[in-house]
Amino acid sequence: MKNLIKTVTVFSLLAIMCLMISACGDDTEQLARNQGDVLITVTDGATTAALPGVTVQERETAGTGTLINLGNTDAAGQLRFTGTADTMYYFTLSKTGYTTQTDLSSKPQLTSTVNLNVVLQPIVP
């Protein structure tokens, strides 16, 4: 009889653990669904060509707010920030020989990509 009680107790605990793990998994998937991406594409204002090597700073507030992400555009002039929450972000873009764009704002939509197209003007000496 004691063995039967132990067996039932163990199976009950296993069932409860499975339900708890299952519930946690749903929240994790929901969190992932509640995030979007920001795709930044930078072009040269004089030639309209893609502009690689642009430094992009992502901040939570305008100006000197906390730096969240930092990256450089690729050969296609693009940089993607993934998994951003549904809140406003501010971007500063800079490259030697070009004007700097500061405090460009974007609010990613849940589960989608926001495209931010930026034109940097070359500095004429």
C-alpha cells in the first residue's frame, strides 16, 4: 500500500511539473511575439548609393540616454536591430565625411519590421 501511495505521489508531482513548464513556455513565446525589428537603410545623399560603415547608436531616450545597441551598416547600407520592444527608440547615425543625423525616432510595431530609411549628406569642403 505504501508503494502505491509513493507511486501516485510521484506521478502527481510529475504532472504538476509538466503543467508548470508548459505554462512558462507559452509566456516565452508570447514575449517573443511582442517584439519587433527595426531595419535601418542608409544611402549617400549625393549618389543615392548604399552607405556601408555608418555607425548607428540606439538609445532609449533622445540625446545622451542609455545606449542600448551599437552597430555599423553592412555593404548594403543596412543594419537590423532585432527583438526590440514596443516602445520609442532614438537613433544617431554618423560617418566620417558625412553630416550626422541625431535623435531619429522609431517605434517598432509588435511582430513586424519598421523600415527606417536615412539619407546622409556628404560634407562639402
